Amino acid sequence: MDWTPLILSAKLAFWTMLLIPVVASPLASLLAFGRFRGKSLLDAVITLPMVMPPTVLGFALLVVMGPRGFMGGLWEDLTGNRLVFSFAGILMASLVFNLPFAVQPLRASLEKLDPRLLESAAVLGLSPLSAFFRIVLPNCLGGLAAASILVFAHSLGEFGVILMVGGSIPGQTQVASVAIFEAVEALRFDDAFRMSAALIPVCFVVLLIINKINARRS
Amino acid sequence: MKRICSLVLALCLLVPSGASAADLLIAQAANFTPVMKEIIPAFEKATGLTAQATYASTGKLYGQIVNDAPFDIFLAADEKRPNKLHADGLAEKPFIYAMGQVVLWSADKGFCGEDWKATVLSPAVKRVAVANTETAPYGTSAMKAMQKVGVWDKVQPKLVFGQSISQTFQFASTGSADVGFCAYSSVFTDEGRKGCFVVVDQAPPVIQAACVLKSASHPDAAAKFVEFLSSPEVQAMKLKYGYK
């Protein structure tokens, strides 16, 4: 059996999980602590990928990330490579559609944070940076872990968006879900079954490991 | 207010049940959709029967049929699936109802030179879209053409694969791929007219076969429809949309 699609899926899920806090944390804190006009508007925009059909989101991304779209054009000017149909492209798409799944749990854990803790820290002379590392981060680890689990699992199984912007190139954008779909379409049911059967324990083990880490932390 | 609400609700419940009572249920491969949308009214006018088509990929329709979907006739985009249904005793003998042609289409009018081999090999063309060479008949045909003229190995690193011929066209029409091996029929769509194309002569014609299902609950209507498909009226419609 060809393991490439499964490894590629794991790679995509791993990188998404690693990079998403960078995008999601500022947005989550903005939504949790910020007081500004249009906050509910921002909230809705971030949550949009969760509600939109994956094909609609995928088509929108195909247009924006294509060489004539603003993201794709910028990327091509900077790197000389095309953004769609590349691993960087599906990773970017994966970050977009996973955003609400990371922002929501992070925001919830930030909102639960007792403001008096931060106030006492400020009174005791802690700089905002060390207050973040010594108070905010340890208190939000649960939310961060919940976000990671969701994002990892979600990108491991994502199909519609990647199908639209990936172009199914073996070893680059042909992830497990796409490979399984193609095997079914080609009536290669044995291949589809083997890949699906391999995917289930992989997901299961990943979840077990993450749960174990969580249990130890708390 | 309450009365209006209940009236609307009653209408909602009534409408779909009225619409599904057709005399003929057609499972149609999606690439032939524009032609079928013209064939059905003509057929209804000629025979007085009503027909209703479901449009999906050949593979999906095949999957539905093996699982007892209530269709009368299956019009596929290939020969493989109808032949398989026939071999498995689920359908009557298949027949050819249309033939498609592969073209190289581009949104950029600079990429439609007479020599399509030179175009796909040109360094200016970074990405070439083609339909899945295993499942989509247009993909298989395009692959054979590239193999025949000896460019397959060289083009391979540039290839991106659409799941269907319509997705392949989408890749080309959004400019995400510079050129795409598309169906001649897509040239006749609104989006298709915005670009340019060159016919790939070396690509074998894409044979589309159909079969009447043994489980058909309207076999007489299906027989009439099969007859209607070979009428000069339908021939003209097929030509208009790029089929033979």
C-alpha cells in the first residue's frame, strides 16, 4: 500500500496545529478582551469558514490564491512559485478553515480568566510580557490543548477545501481523504478500505497521546 | 398570520411530492447536463410523458444504482460503468449515445497556438490541468494523446488533477492552471467563450454509453427515450454543444 497520502495528511495536520496559535491567539484575545465597534462583525467573519460549505470556501480560496488573485499574486511575486496546487497552498487553506475551531476554545478560556489575577500581577510589578507567560499562558493551557486536538483532528479529515485548491498531486497535495475518494471512484475498494483502516488507528493514537498530555498537565 | 403560516407549510409539503411523480427517471453524467436540459423538454413535447434527470458524476450514479436507486435509464460519461452493470445483470445491453472530444483550453489567449505540444512544454506554462486519468474518461483520453506524441513524461511535473472534467475546467478558467485539457463541450459555456482552445486531434474520442436498467419501473417510457435519443432533433442538439 502507498503510505504517501497518509504521511502527507499527518504532515498537514501537524503544521496546521503548530502554526494556528500564531494566527488564532491574537484574534482570540481581541475577541475576549477587546471593546470596539464591529466586534460581532469580526466574530462572524472568523466563524464563517465553520458554516460555509467546504466547496464554497474552496472555490473562494481558489480564486483568491490563484495567480490572478491577490494572495496568489503576492506569493508569486515574493517566491516565484505558484501558491495553489502546492503544499504551502493547502497549508494556508487549512489554516483558514481551521481558524474558528482554534479561536472559539481559546477565546472561551481567555474569558474565564479572572481579571483580578492580571490586576494583582500588575500591582506586584510584573511586566505585561511576563504576566502573559506566567499567568495567561498557564491558565489557558486547557483551551490551547482543546484547540490543538480539534484542529489536528479536523485537518486530518478535511476533504472539500483541499480538493478544490490542491489539484491532487501525489506527494504534494494528494492527502489521505482525497486519495480514498479517488480509490472509491476508481472502484478500487480494497485500496480505499486499507487506507481508511490505517487512518482510524492513527487518529485514535493521536487523540490518546494528546489526552494523556492533558491529563498530566491538569 | 397563523393561517398564512400553515398555508405556506402545506404548500412546502405538497410541492416536492408533486414534482417527483415523473414518468421517467434519468441518471445523467454531469458533463452532458446542458444537452439533457434541452432534450428533456423536447422529449416531453414529442411524447407527452414527463421526465426528470439527476445530474452527478458517473461514479456516484453507478454507486447509487448498485444500491437500488430508482432510475430507469443511466447515461454515463464512459463505457466502463454501463458495461459493468450489464455484466452484473443489472442493465440491458449498453449503447453509445454521444462522443466527446478533448481540447486544450486556456483563459490566456496567448496559449492557443496550433501546436498544443509546444504549448504544454513551454516554460511559460507552469501548471497544466487534466482530469483524473484513472476515473475521468476525458483524463484518460488526454493522457493517451500526450503519450502518443511523447510529451507525457515531460509534462508530468506540471500536471494538476481535477476530480472531474468540470473541476479541470474550473482550474483553467480561474487561471490557477495556465492551460487545461478540457471537454470540447465546455467551450460552449459562457465561461468557456471567454478563453481560447485548440482541438487535441491525437486524443481518442470519449465514448459515452447508456443503458436501460433491469430494475426500471417505467420500461416503456425508457424505450421511447432511447428511440428519441437517435432522432435528428437530438443529433442537432448534441452538435450544438460539442458532441458527436
